[in-house]
Amino acid sequence: MAKSEKYVRPDSKGRITLGKLAQGVVQYKVQQEPDGKIVLFPEIAIPADEMWIFKNKKVLNSIMTGLEQSANGETVYLGSFAEYGDEE
């Protein structure tokens, strides 16, 4: 992704609005460097009922492997599950 620059000015209370730059971000981790530079690390939220996946390394590795295999076209079509649906 190409870097982009944008100038923003803090308001009287020191707040800066990021606008579209913050789209999809739940919160930022803020780090201030010794030279005064401020670095923002965007963070997203993970639903509580899905957090177990990230805590279970075996499950997470299995999911990541499956995603990688799918991206590489290493999948096999097993047919339709339509017969198991509730629609009439």
C-alpha cells in the first residue's frame, strides 16, 4: 500500500479528526516516540464469541492453512449442500 500524507490541525482541546482515514477502525493504540513523533496503530474489535479461535493456536493455524489453500486453488468441490437447507 502506498503511503499517503495528510495535514491535520488539532482543535483547541488538542483533538484531531481523522475522517475517512479511521473508517472501519474501532480504536487506536497510540505510541509517542522519544523524538515526539506520534504513531497510531489501528485496531479492530473481535466478537467475544469468536475470541476462542485466536486463543486456540491449533484451530487458528488450521483456519489459516485452509485460507491459504483456498487462495492457492488447492480446494476440492464436494457438491452442493442445498438438500440440507430449510427452503422449500
